[in-house]
Amino acid sequence: MDERDELGDLQMPAFLLDDPDVEILEEYDPDIPASNPLEYLQRVRQEAEKCPSVVVADIDVATFKDKQTVLVSPSSGFIPAEEGFAPTIPAQRKLAAQFSDVRQAYRRNQQNTKKGKTDQEQKLKLPAMKDESGWKRLCMGCSVSPEGSVEEGEEGRLEEGQEDTQDSTKEGHPPSLQILMAMDQWTVIQVLDFHITWLQRHGFSTLLSQWLYALMVCLEKPLYPDTAASLRTLSRCCSAIRATLDSKEDDRLAPLNLLICLVSRYFDQGDLADT
């Protein structure tokens, strides 16, 4: 095996030192300069052969701990369910398949309605995309939280002399096909973010879960990164609420599990799945 074979293609020498007229120095005094270019190259080659193929620096990482500015936690923030509080994996797959069927039915209906809108659909007026108060009045009922407490600022306006009309106790509208069909994709994403914020701020309610499910039906795949992040927040929030339940018979358990399942199994956030 010649020098080329020993070094391999990645370390192919630029100058081959196999000239029979060149004396190969076995030992040399490093304090004495090389007498010619070939002798210099021989010294470089011998020093290179003494170096290991892989070198790992021995660094004491403890000295950098007090200088670290970013901490990355391996935890996703998802709280696993206690035994018996989560559906089985086959049940989760069935829920995801049923959800897919609902989405397909919605898409077919959406395609049919694009051919011509009815007069009733043309007259439907929805809040502006970023009008959070308007959407809360429509979905949850007159800017009140899911538990029914008056939002900050609402009470003050009533105290200024406004009458407590029917609107102040009006219940929100459950999601309807008419409303959903009138929303474009950017509005769906924005209103979904509103509902996730209300879930974090005010807690869980049946009406809120219905809207979350309906809006997820309307989401188009592939998801935008921000939308995927919002769904992950939703799943973590649902898992935190589920962790507070004392009984498997709690009415909130099934819709919470459904939302968690859809985020993980249908929208491909597998690290947030119940296993």
C-alpha cells in the first residue's frame, strides 16, 4: 500500500515524498531549521502522522453556566393524563378519522356554496377580523367570559347609566355553517386565536369547545407556523385543565380529550399525544 492509499482521498498529499533520491529523516532536531523544502515537508508529514484523527476538546462547561442567557427546556409543557382519563390510542385514531370526515363534508359544502350565495348569506354581517369584542359578543355573548363574569371595562360602562338590556345577558351563538362559510381563512385563524386566549383567560365552557372544534374544521393544511404554535398552546391548556378534574364522569373530560386528540393525531403534533 503506497502513501496515497494510506492517507485516503480526503487527505491526498499535495507533494509526494517518495523520491528515492530524498533521504527520509527518522529523527530530527526541531530546534534546527530544515535545510531544504523537502526536509521541511518531511517534518510536517511526520508531525501530522502523530496527530489523532479525531480531537475532542476537554472543556469544563461548568464555567459557562452563569453566563448562559437562553435555557431550553426538553419539556413540551404538556401534562399527561392520569390513568383512565385519556382515550385509548385506537379511540384517538377513530376520533381523528371522524374529524377528517367532517372536514371533507365541510369542504364539499364550501365548494357548492361558492357557485352562488343566497340572499341570506349576502346579508350576514360579521365583526371585523381583529374586533375581539365583536367576536366575543357573537360567539360567547356580549363580551362576557365563559363563566359569565363581566369583562373588565364592561361593568364600568353599565355604571355610567346604560340600561342592562337583553344584550347584556344574551348568550353567544353556537357555531353555524352560515357563519363559518362567511369567514375566510385569515379570519378563521384570528378567531381561533381569540378563543384560545379566552380559554386561557376565563376557563373552559361547552360553547367555547364547540367553537374551537368548528374553527379547527375550517383550518387549512398545511398549517402556518404561528397556527401550529397556537394549536400547541391549546393542547397544553386543555391538558392543564384536565389535570384539575377529580372525576372521570366530569362533563368537561370528553371535549378536552377530543381537542387534545385532534391537535396531536390530526394536526401532527405527536409529542403532545396521549400515549
